[in-house]
Amino acid sequence: MATSVSAEEPRKRTCKSNNTNSSSRAEKKRKSANSDIELLQNWIEHDNHAYHVDTFLTSAKAYQIRIRLVSWYRANRRQLPWRGDPGPYDGSTVGYAASASSAKTSSIGKKKNGGKNNGNGKDIRSFFGGSSKAKREETINDPEEEKKEESDVTESTSRELTAYGVWVSEIMLQQTRVEAVIKYWIKWMDSFPTVHSLANATPEEVNAHWAGLGFYRRARLLHAGAKRVVDEHGGIVPNTVDELMKIEGIGRYTASAIASIAYGVEVPVVDGNVCRVLSRLTGIANHIKAPVMKDEIGWILAEKVVKARSSSASTNIDDKLGTPGEVNQALMELGATYCSPAGSGIDTNDPLVDFYASTKLGRAIGYVTMCDEGATKDRIEDLVAKCAFSTDKNKSRCRLCELNGASNAFYSISDRITADLSTSPSARLETVSAIAGHACLPIPPPKKAKREEVLAVAVISSRVADDDRPRWLMVKRPSEGLLAGQWEFPNVEVWNSAKADDKKEKTEKSKTIEVPLIDPLLRSKALTSFIGDILDESIAKQKRKQIKDAPITHIFSHVCHTMWLEYNHLDEDIAVSRRWKLEDGREAGWMSEDDMKDVGITSGVHKILAKVKIM
């Protein structure tokens, strides 16, 4: 006889199944939270730099990271001429920055624009130059001008990847944006295609090709280095780090980049982008400019990835591992894109999204910050406070992390999570916490105010017979120091913050320095005295028109020039003598604008000239 089954029974079974699934999910979440709390506790208490490797960068993880990096790099890397790629070239990260910001806003669910992408940010994939089959600033000036200079250069044929080409690119990329370097590199390589051709160039030719890139000392050292390579190596760039570091202008970073990219030498390359990736991968509570990170242990961490192998000997020779140059460039590329300061750490297109300690720690701190379990919260917060305010001088500590770095990072991450959740109460705690952890590691470097200098600048013009073009009085700077060997308008320093008597200015380096208004008569007197060393005293004393509306400000990486201009046109036909020596050994001369192009004047001189010409 068939058993009768009521209609209620399947519902009971369904409810029981749902309750079981819900219970299973809750148990899984509880175990995950406990694991995160244990990770967080160990991170707060760790007292040795080996912790970062043993926990987050084991040999197995380093191998997986290398495989992921190489695969991602080969599919998405930027097309750049010094990599041997054909055009078009575009190294800009502007689109990525907008995309990253939009992605964060969308993930956190902020109310602005309804938490939706407003369409202005590009997808990260549009940042890269396309699929491939087989990277710093002297001046920080007009952003609009920089946009105009961004390169979108097209070349139909690839250039050969050479050690010399890599060397030139790495020197140009120091403190200069990738997109700004592209057209300079192409022009340079067209004019000086070999080490021999660069070694045979004149200093004026070298400066003319470098003009606009800033940090002109780089060009002088590159020129001197080429001469050494010709003299000592027959024009062939050395293939070892030790030999490369004997060349002018080449330090450990550049030597390692050339050796690994051009010659396949298995050495790490560590710059700021790589330090950021390593900090987030291994939970280092320090800033990327800390000497222990950028000059010492950071290289050991990067080497773990560059030399990573599978435990299986049969896979040691494996195309998936890539070349050392590919691994190093992938790390730098990642640090400039998905793992840039604006990176979220949760983007599924990020090849290392599963490996970041920063997001794991962020989620754990989010749980502690917002959890209702008072005992756990109190225990972790007591531990953080104990580590932050410990007075035990004999206690060992991690060399990689800043003193109290973990506790300071804990508070920063916790505060950010609380702030984001107060703005978007419906956002997922796990997402908000992961982004906060990624944003707060590495910790920000200490801010240092730029040195301020006030200059009085003389802009003096004259003409020569049968030529309507004005000639401008120019002076060549000393061979050492800022803008060494560059031509500029005569000027004198009338105030320098580094020499100021106010002790408060010297001690409060993070504060903005207030630039004083120097008496115009004092500026003019100092300028007249200096010009008297260049021209006849009677000419030097001729009255100059002071341009009083506003000074010109020109910002370098470490100093800001406030320049007050005085202008005079000399009716006398005195611009015949083109160049002459001053008593201090420097050179002076009259130059047309064409002459200025030939010697390669700086953007600061361009600014002054443009100001005077519209008067």
C-alpha cells in the first residue's frame, strides 16, 4: 500500500535544507573571521622582518606570484619603443587613475552620483597599449602643457631591444613620466643611435636633445658614461651589475634593469612601484622611501620573486616563468597600474588580487572595528595599544616596519573604515575594509617642505646691425649643482629658506614655508652689482623696468623659485660679441632664440621669455 505524503513534508525538508546551508555559511564565515583575527594578532606582535617572508612570501607563493605576473604582463603590457615594440605608444596612467577612483567609489557604494560610474573613467584595459606576442620630475608645472606633451607616437616598425636603448630609457625615466619620455627617447635614438655616436656628440648637442626633461645632470652623466663605455669596453655596454655600476650615472637600480632586461641576468630591480607592491604583498608597515626597504631588504624580497621556481625540478625550465626582465618589468608595471597608490586591491583583473596581505589585514581590522564580540575587540585593541606604547628598549622589533608602524597602520585603517561606513552605511564591510587596508599600506612617507628661493632676474636684450632679431644676455650656470651647465638669464638669489634665521621654519619642515616680499630696491641693487661683472658698469647701471604685477614661480622636485623680473632693451649695438668668459670662470653671451634652441634652454627660461614678449 502506497504511503501518503502530505504537501507540508517537502516544505519541511526544504526549510531544513535552507537552515543547513545558512548554518554552513555562518560557520564558514566564523572560521574565516577567526583566521583573519589570528593573522592580525601575529602581524601586530611580529618582531622580526623574517615574518613577512615566512608568512606572505614563501617559496610556493613566490612561484605562484611569478607565474601570475608573467602571464598578465605578456597579455597586457604597455607598448613602448625601448621594449622593442612597434607603435602606437602611450604610457599614460591618467585613464587608469580615473578608473581606479571610480571603481573604489562603486565598490564602497558612496552616495555621490548614486554610487555609479559616471562614464568619465576608462576601463583599466584601455590604459595598456594592446596585446603582445613575444616605467620619474625636475619640474612640476602647467598640467595642461603636460597633457599636450603626452606621447601618442606611431612607428610602423619595431626597434631592436638593446642594452644601450634600455640604459637611455632608464636614465630618462628617473623622475619623469613614461608618456613624457617616449618622444624624447625616439628623438635621442634617432640622433645618437649607438654608444659611439653619443660619445662623439658635443655637450651642447646633448643638452639640446635633453631640454625639457629636467634634471640635466642625468644627461651629462649619460654622456660621460658613453665615453667610458667606448674607452674601456669598445662601445659595448657591460652585461654584469658590478661592471655597469662603474659607469657614470648608473646605480644599482639602473644596472640591474639593464642586466636583467637586455641580458637576462637573474637579478631583482627595485623602485618605488616595486616597493609598493612588495609592501602590500607582505604587510610592511613602512613607507616606500625607507632606506631599509628601497636599499636593503626590499631587494631580498624582490629576488624571491625573480628567482622563484617550482619545487618540481622538471619545471625549472618553463616558459611560464618568463625571463628575469619580464618579471621585473611586470612588477614595475603592476605598481604603476593596479597596485598604484589609487589601486583598490580587490580588482579581479589585478593578477595578484589573491595574494595581498594589505586586503587580508584590512578585512581583519574591519571585523575587529565593527564586531559586536566585545572580548575579541578589547583583546586586539589592548594588544595594539601595548605595542604602540611599549617602553621596553630591549624588545626586538621588525627592521622592515617603522617603529610602531603596525599599530599606527591599524588605527589609520580602522579610522578609514569607520569614515567610509558612516558615509555609506549600506556598503559591505568586507569590501570597505579590504580597500582601506590596501590604501593605508604602505604608510605615507613623511612630508618635507620644498626649499624656497627668491631670485631677481635681469632680462636684457639688444640687437646687432642688419638683424632685427633680438639677442638676449645669457649666463651659463656653474658645472656643478642645480641645472649645472645650463644657460639662463642673469639672476641673483635674494632670499633662501634654508639660510633663513627663523628657527621655526627650519624645524617645522612639514609646514608650508612663507616666502617674504623682498624690497624691490634691494632686489634691483643686488642685480645691478651682478650685471656689473658681466657688462660695462655704465650699461649695468641703466634703469630696468621692474615687472611688478606678479613673480614667476617655477617648481623643481626639491626647490621652488620665485622670480622677480627686471627688463631693459639696450639701444646700443653691443650684442656683437657672442661669448666671453667671466672672472669666476663662467661663460656669458648674447643669444637669439635660435641659439637658445641649439643649446637647449630650460622650461624656466622659456617661461621668462614668454612673459617679457607679451609686455
